Amino acid sequence: MTDDKPPQDDSARLERHDFNRSGEDVRQQRAAMQAASVAARKAPSGAEIARRQAMVRWAKWVLPATALLLLSSIAVWPEIQRLMNASRSALTEATRLRLESGNLAGAVYRSVDTHGRPYMITAVTAHQVDDDRIDLVEPTADTLTQSGAWLYLQSETGVYMQKEQTLALTGEVRLYRDDGLMMRGPTADIDMRAGVVASNTWVRVEGPFGVLDAKSYWLSQHDGVAQFRGPGRLILNDDRSPSQGKAS
């Protein structure tokens, strides 16, 4: 009988000498590697050391200050929130312009006349009737005359025509001028562009000159012309003796 076992190939056999090494050899090798790694490290330069020291000093001051700031903000946050709410309410009240169903509260219209002088119309409320007409409640108008005098008109109600730049005032119309002149009547029509104020109803005028009652009037602010139609009454102020007359 013959032996059927195949011949053994010496090249197929693997020998691992690592498993034969003792633990002490491994520890020595690791220590040598660590020593080589430490030796390979470069020592920090003087500038790098100074930079690190500056960062440490900076951190000693900044970190506590940041913590103090955060604690302070937490403590004062309710007061800050209260002030923000108060400011928001004041801003809303000061700039309130609400538009509800065609009504505008606190309406302001600004423009210039044919002479380049500005004028302003304000009202407590304004109602947009169409593209041109605006009905006003408690309207006021400010403008300047040719001489630079200030003219102010107010009434209970009014109608402003935007395209024509005309203002029709009704209900206790009052006109004031900065030289002391005051006019009072039931109606007044103002052409803001031309600077003309007119009325076909009675008017009472009071000023430094005296008192004037008339049936109608026409004023041109820029030409400095005033016409009053009678019959009327004129009472002039005189330091020596009062005088009366009739205007026509």
C-alpha cells in the first residue's frame, strides 16, 4: 500500500514571528515611538508664546464681562420690553392713518400754488367720494400771502376738489391772519392754486383797524386786494374819537 497524503508545500506555511514576541518588547517599541514623536515636535517660538499669553489675558477679561452683560440683560429685559411697548404705542398714535371704507383719519394734503408758495390742508377725517371729491370734517388750511403773511382758515366741514385744488368751507368759517385780522362767516370758497378766498354770505371782520360787517367779500392773497360788498357797517378805531360809516 502506498501513502495517499499529498506532499506538504513549505511555501504555503506562514510563520508569524509577531505572536512569538513578548509583551515587554511591544511596550518598549511603543515607548520608543512616543519618544521619537515628542522629539520631532518643534518648541514654540517667543512670538507664539506671547500670542498665547495675550489670548489668555484677553479671555480672563472678556469672558467675565460677557457673563456680566448676559446677567444684566436678563435683569433689565422686562424694563426694556416695557419701554419698547411704550415706544411702539406712541409711534402708532403719532403716525396713525387708518383707512376704513374710504375714510382717512388725520388726513394731510400738501401742494404749492401758482406762485410756488406751499399750502397745507388737514382734516380730522376725510371721506373719498370719487377720484376728485373729498369730504372733510373739521378741515383747516394754511397758506402764505404775497407779502409772506400767514393765513389760516378753519371750519366745521368742507369739500376739497383735488384736480381743481379748491376748498369749500361751511359751518362757522374762521379766517386768521398773523397781523391780527380775523374774519368770521358761514361759508367760504378758497382757490388754493390762485390764492383767492371768496364768499357770497355775510362776513364780520375784526382787526387793528376796527370792525367791518358786509354781505359778501373777495380776497386775493397774492395781489393784496380785498373787496367787500354792502350794505354793511364799518367802525374804525381812532384814539381821539370813534367813527362809524357804511361800506358799499
